[in-house]
Amino acid sequence: MNTTQDLSKGYLDIEINPSLDLFAEIEKLKKEKNAIILAHYYQEPDIQDVADYIGDSLGLAQNAEKTKADIIVFAGVHFMAETAKILNPTKKVLLPDLNAGCSLADSAPADLFKIFKDKNPDHLVISYINCSAEIKALSDIICTSSNAEKIIDSLPKDQPIIFAPDKNLGAYLNKKTGRKMLLWNGACMVHEIFSLEKIIKLKIRHPQAKLIAHPECEEAVLNVADYIGSTTQLLKYSQTNSAAEFIVATETGILHEMQKSNPHKTFIPAPPNNNCACNDCPHMKLNTLEKLYLCMKYELPEIIMDENLRVAAKKPIDKMLEISRAAGLIG
Ligand code: 13P
Ligand code: SF4
């Protein structure tokens, strides 16, 4: 068996004995290797259930920063595992499937972004964490959907800003903060395809339901939402709001935790403008429990980074964590 980092498929393709209890095996491997599993809410339910921490991008970055584990197993997409590696150069960071990318991160190629940035030399660059390490290295501050407003508000009102790569989140933030940030023209394939028409029909059929939406959604969807927030903020809202029904306009993975923590409430995934009833991120869903087990057993695939790039990408992430701490958003 070839267990070098040169994995032609991006994951280990090894047959697993079907009688193995993968949940128990993963727990055993965690202890044996002093490994921690950090998972995003968009991961499949089985992965969320074996994770040590499930969270939004800010919570995941903070947990990656403070963990004492020797191995970080990142059940999420590449930019998330890369962020964990940037913060932990001496730790082994594993991603069950190296092909788990992100359409939003891909919408900002670093060479084109550099030209855009050079054309606006008086602008500071705030980049959403959903971007490559190369884009992070070209940025002044990183943000996530749960701290973006505070990060923008920490800058003088007259400071020109470039916001990348998500134009929908950027437009939402321009509205919220009264800024005129220059927006990079990127978007997330999952949040862009919600159907306003189908959502409105759902709202008519469920008049008491609250529509909750992620700010990566298009403006037309956000305009009819009762609450807008990061995945963690949407989850908290579903726990604290007294409504019995929620229409959820974000990736469907979050419904697992919403349903688990609110067993008597009903969660309806907002429909996309195709023939599917719900909206999965094809990148997030590349990770499976089997791949998670193999990646922990063989400690592959691993995130490897160029040290100069890592150091340059760390600066704007540190700045984000510093502002978030000062604003009381993280401990
Ligand atoms: P948050 O979990 O930070 O809200 O991000 C959502 C997302 O699209 C991650 O890919
Ligand atoms: Fe990227 Fe969108 Fe998938 Fe999140 S949901 S990983 S932003 S493609």
C-alpha cells in the first residue's frame, strides 16, 4: 500500500473491514494519537457526531489555535484545514479528502486578485476566511461571517476597503455598516442557488415559520429573511427563538445539530432553483466517516505548506483573532 503524501485521488483508497465499528475505532485512534477532530456544521451527521468540536469558521479557527492535541483532524474543506496549519506549524493537520475545496475560495485566483489590489493601493484588504492562503497573504485582516461587522467597524470610517472574495457577504456588510467597500466578484455555489420564488411559496405555506439565512445568500433572499447570521448564530437563534418552525437558507448539514438541540421544532431546508429539495455543498460532502477513519489511521492526507506563505498568511488571521478577542466575540 502506498501511504506517501502523493495520493493520486486526494484520499486513501483502502478497503475497510465492514464489521468494524468506525465510531469506536475513531474514538480509539483519538486517544492513541492525541488527536482532535474539528468539524464544520456542513459535514455529514456521522462526522459531526464523532467530532470533539463542531462550529462555524471563527469557532473552528479559535479551537485550532488553542488545542493541545498533537494531530488536528479537520473535517471541513481545504481552506479551513489550511487555516489550522497556518496557526499550528508544528502540528500535523489532516484533511480526510484533499479534494474538498470551495467554490468561493476558487473564485479568487491570487494572480488576478493581486492586480486588482495593486490598482487600489490606498485600500486595506479584508478577506473572508473562505479563501486560499495566497489570498490571505495579500490581505490585511481576515474575517468570518460572525465577526465581519466588528472587524469593519474597528477601522476608521473614511478608510477605503477592498472586501474579498464574497460579493454577497460584501454587499450585505456594505448595507449594515454604511461603507462603500470595493467588492471582489466571487460567490458560493451553495448559497447562490436558493430560489426566492420557492422560498416565498414555502413562507406562504408556513406563515409562522422564521426564515433564517446565511449572509452568503443573494440580497433578494436576505431581504425576506427574519434573521441573518453565521452557522453558529443561526443555530443559536433556532434555540432561543420561540418559533416552532424554521426555513433554513444555508447548507443542509446544519439541520442535524438544529434538530438535535431542538427535537420538538421543525426545520425546513430552503430549496434551490433546481430539482433538489435541499442544498448540499459537494465539497464538504466529499468527507465521509470511512475517509475520516483511514486518514486518522494512516495520518494522511496531510496539509503541507510553504513556510514563507504560512507566515505571510498568519498575520491577517492573528489580526482577526486579536480584534475578535477585544470585541468579546471569542475568549
Ligand atoms: P460559517 O460557518 O463561518 O458561517 O461559514 C459558512 C461557510 O460557508 C463555510 O464554508
Ligand atoms: Fe465553499 Fe460554499 Fe461549500 Fe462553504 S458552502 S465550503 S463557501 S462552496
